[in-house]
Amino acid sequence: MRLDADYARALDQQDPLAAFRDEFVIDDPSLIYLDGNSLGRLPKRTQARLHEVIGHEWGQRLIRGWGEGWFTAPQRIGAKIAKLIGAQPDEVIVTDSTSVNFFKLVMAALATRPDRHGIITEAINFPSDLYLLQGANYLAGGKYQVQVLRAEDGLSVSEGTIAAAVNPDTALLTLTHTAFRSGYVYDMAAMTDIAHRAGALTLWDLSHSVGALPLDLNGCKVDLAVGCTYKYLNGGPGAPAFLYVRRELQDQLTSPIWGWFAQKAQFDMGPDFTPAPGITRFLAGTPNILALAAIEPSVDLLLEAGIERLRAKSIAQTEYLIALWEAELAPLGMTLNSPREAHKRGSHVSLGHPDALRIDRALIEEMNVIPDFRYPDNIRLGIAPIYTRFADIHEAVERIRRVIVERRYERYTIERPDVT
Ligand SMILES: Cc1ncc(COP(=O)(O)O)c(C=O)c1O
């Protein structure tokens, strides 16, 4: 594979998705932003949409806005996200945070398996998911055994280990589809099948997958899923998350939060809770309309780009990045902490180095590159194929190389900042 800068520019010229970059606010052309898997860039259409929501809908229409599109926004935007994840329009709703949605679905799932005691997950799952499982068990009086499987190679837990752990006492198997540190992608169909054969439910966290790779929740017979919208969906900082419940399960499951937006005939204002039919029962309180409005234009952009084309570009770009790593950074002591095989990798690549934290700081402070850092020694380079260029990847590797060769990172302390 050719690796030089001219080749990167040639790939950008041939890129059928290249025009989508102009849809995003890019104030500083020399900034290389590789943090799309933590916070995506701002689409220009979102700026315009928020202007309209604030100025016209809130400013002029006032309370009438609820009847003019606000009330149905969680379902409407959920139906669009459904197209990205292989689900039916009425199986997805946008609400609350990923953590809150995860908790709601864990509690709802466990209630359907009252005689079982096993919850299975893995140690490199996102910490919030692990804490929430502990919290669910605490609320159940410690009735459950939360089994946290160890990632043998640090990247993932093998299919065999998961298959051996799931048993007839397992109520729930929950995994993050693309692991947040390594970018490893679990085989959704195989893992779901393992759980189903034992009579357990599955709950997938799609936060690092949605918008980056095609998903087929219906085809894989997934029961439950959650995901965030501020990474590859570019919904903005703290944007509401989504949850998915397979249609046949919706009326069997009850959210643990009996808020009025989950209530059947909400505006009858009756005194007793009766859950709304379908996915709406997983809402809780009044949706955050400004934050919801910011998600929709970006989801539209991804649908226009097409998730298959985005995935093809993402694979080409992570392959290019790994080839550059091998040529330029591996000789300097950087390790590849992500899978080598493209089909087992999401859209971020983690590179390890004993001085990763200081390298990360030097990149941000003096090289105008924004990756992100994950303890203890990972620099994550998140490729958002809707706006990342091959030339950005080439230049980022060159700047990382300079930070190491010129020992620029030595100027920084090893103290961890409050937020990484
Ligand atoms: C895989 C994964 N799950 C859950 C979360 C938590 O999301 P939230 O802060 O929206 O609850 C994150 C946040 O980055 C994440 O990456």
C-alpha cells in the first residue's frame, strides 16, 4: 500500500463522500480532529435548525410547539435512527442519557426473568454499564450474580468464553458492540444466539457503532439496545440517547420509571399509571426539545451519505491509518491496541505507548491534533468517515511521529487532567 501524502490526497479526490465535509463547521483547517467517537463535529444544518427552533418555534409559537412537532420528536427521530441500525421505525425512541436508558432496560429485562439470577457482561465494557448493573443488583437486594468476564487479550472476550458462561440461570447478557477502548466489534448475531439458546435476553450498547457501521438488530434478533447520539451521530454535547426494544417484547416490558410521558392517555391526567402501548412506555418526563432538535439534521446527513458507504470509507481509512502506524509509529514503540482484521474493528484505532498521556497532551497543546486518551496508555484516533479526510490521517501520524522523535511530550507532566 502506498502511504505518502500525495496518495492520501488522491484518495480524498476519489472519495464519493468528500462533499459531506462541507456540511460541517470547520473553522480551523489545520486542526486535525480525531475525536469523533467522543464528540462529533457540528453540522451547519444543525446551526440553522437550532436557530429556527429557538427563534421561531420557541420564540413565536411558544406552547403551540408541542402540537407542531415537539411532542412526537422522540419517536420521529427514533424512526430515523432505526434505519441506521436495522430496526423498525416503532422500535426506537430518543430520550434521556445512554446510562439512564441502559438502567431502564436492565430493570425491565430482569423483571421478565424473575427466577433467574445471572447477569453476564465483560470487564472492558464501558464503566457506566458496569456500574449500572451493580446498581440494579443493589436495588434487587443482591439477588443477582453479575459475572464480569475477563478480556483475555485485553481487546475483547472470546466467543467461547461467553458461550461457556451463559447458562439456564442467565437472565441477561449485555455487551458493548464496539468496545470503547480497543474498537473490537462483537459478533452480534452469534452472541445474541448464544443468549437466546439459554433463554436469556440480550442488551447491546451501540454507542461506538451507530453511524459508523451498519447494524442489523432485527436480523440478529436483538432484544434490547441503547446508544448515544453525540459521537458518530454528531448530535452535540450531552445530546439525548436512544433505546431500542424489539417489537414483540415492548408490551411485555415495563420501564422502572413510571413518568407521565410513559403513561397511556397521558393528558387524561388520571391518578394511576398504565403504561402506554409500544416504545413510548420507555419515555419518562418532558423531552429536551432543543437537544433533540440538534440530533435530527445530522441523522439526515448520515442517511443521505448511506451507512454502507460510510463503513466502506471507514474501513479504508482505518486500514490506511494502521499501515501508517506500522511504517512510522511502531518503530518508535507505539503498539496497536485494536484488532488488525477490518471486520472486527469499529471506526476508531487505539495506539498504546507508555507515555501516551503526555503524547496526547503535546498533540493537543502544540500540534493542533485532537485525539482522545483512555487510561492507562491508549490514544484513540476516532475516524468519522463523514468528514475525516485521508490527508488528515496522514498528517496526524506525521505530527504524532514528530512529538515522539523530537521528545516534545517530555515537556508535559504525567498528572492526569480532570477530564480526559
Ligand atoms: C459505550 C458507552 N456506553 C455508555 C456511555 C455513557 O453514555 P451517557 O453519558 O450518555 O450516559 C458511553 C459514553 O461515552 C459510552 O461510550
